[in-house]
Amino acid sequence: MDKTLKIAIASGKGGTGKTTIAVNLAKSLGENVQLLDCDVEEPNSHIFLQPEILRVEKVSVSIPYVDLSRCTFCGKCQEICQFSAIVVIKNSVLVFPELCHSCAGCWLVCPENCIAQKERVVGVTEEGENGDIKFVHGLLDIGEVMSPPLIRAVKDRTANSMIVIIDAPPGTSCPVIEAVKGSDFVILATEPTPFGLNDLILAVEMVRTLGILFGVVINRSDIGDNKVREYCEAENIPILMEIENDRKIAEAYSRGKIIIDIYPEYRNRFLDLYEKIESMVTV
């Protein structure tokens, strides 16, 4: 068993079972595993893993601070900013921290060197453990819109000597790309519905663009239609596992329980899932 495999679980939409797969896989492996919850806007893996939190750290980003007494209002900072985070208006400079991507462009191009870096807290990371499972997640501050810096902070705590499971945000935009890049394999969680298929197609385009190996897990596999399976067959995408629609699983989920808590036999299915991924990565 590869001790350093990095597996991300993603999906084109929310509610497809990413966290279910992530936590059940981590608990099934049981040891030498780290779970990173990178859905920093709405992390929920901790609800099911119940880790003891041992370390909390604030995460900051750099934003510009302008010394107006030295500024000539030349506008070079405004010209380089692609996100309108800094704007020159007559004899004033307005900074919009929420729009700033901390690219450093404005303070590098300033001819008067009157723009300094100021730190702004955007959230926290929390690290803990449950038995032999290590855990890290991020909590984005209310009102913040820039989640990638916090996702990077979570991933900076990756244990390189362990199997790492990444619970990614939903969708296919910048936060998801930040979460999955650098992974050895991406599990795409989906469901056999028209919405599930539409968003699966988007997610497949994303991981193919990133050049990462991937496969599909179909959640609630006995509802909807057969078009997800037909799409995967046509695109030569492996279906790694199917999880049936089960009222007991849904009820357990609502109480903070996971599949292997109520169906211990599922543990072998999740171990089989891991072995399939390991064999695909090491080929």
C-alpha cells in the first residue's frame, strides 16, 4: 500500500457525497491517513470524524497600505491591478481588501515605494486527530470571498509521509482547482441524474485540463437514469464504486454517523476503492 498517495474528492456540484466518501475512506483505512477538509466556506468533515482539535492558527493575506504623504497619484498601481482592488481618484487612493489577490504587483511597480504590505486575517486552520487519523480544516471568516489562500494554508499542513485525503469544495472554479492540484488522483462524486451528469461533465473537463488521473463514484446509484454510466463508458472513465440509495444511510448522515458505522461491510468496499486507485496510480 502506497503510504504517500494524495487523493482528492471533488464534484461539479454540492450534495453529491464528497464528504461521505472522504470520511468513510479515511475511517476505513484507519491509520497512516490524514484528512484535509478544503471546503473552507462550509467544512463539515469534522462533524463525522469528531477530531480532538489540538492547534488553531490564524491565516492572513497581504494587502496594500498606501502612504498618501509620499504618493504622487501616478496610477501605476491601479493600472497593474486586474481586480480593481486599488483605485486612484484625484488626490486619494482607495483600497478594497476583499478584492485583493495579494499578487504584490502594486507595491512592486510603485515608483515612490509608498505602498507597504499590511496583513489581513481571512480565517483560521484547525488541526487535530481522531485515533490514528490526522485532520486539518479551514474556517473562512464570515464575509470573506477569497478562499484559495486559506485552502493553500490547509494544504501547507499536508503530512508528506501519510496517505492524504482531500475533501474539495464543490464546483469547478478556482477554489476547487486550488484544492485538487498536486493530487495523485481525483475521485469525482456524482449521482445518476441530469444535474449530476451536467456537472460531472464540467468536472471531467477540469481534471483533464489539470492532467490528473481520475475516476467516478456514483452515489445514490439506484435512482435517476443510466446516462451517467453511458457517459463514463463512452469517455472511458472508470466507475470505481457505487453507493446505493439507502434510507438508513441518510438517517445516519443526519445524526453525524457514516456508512461504515451502520454497515461495517462497507469498509471492505472502501478499501477496494483505495486499492483500485492505488493500482491505477502505480501503473
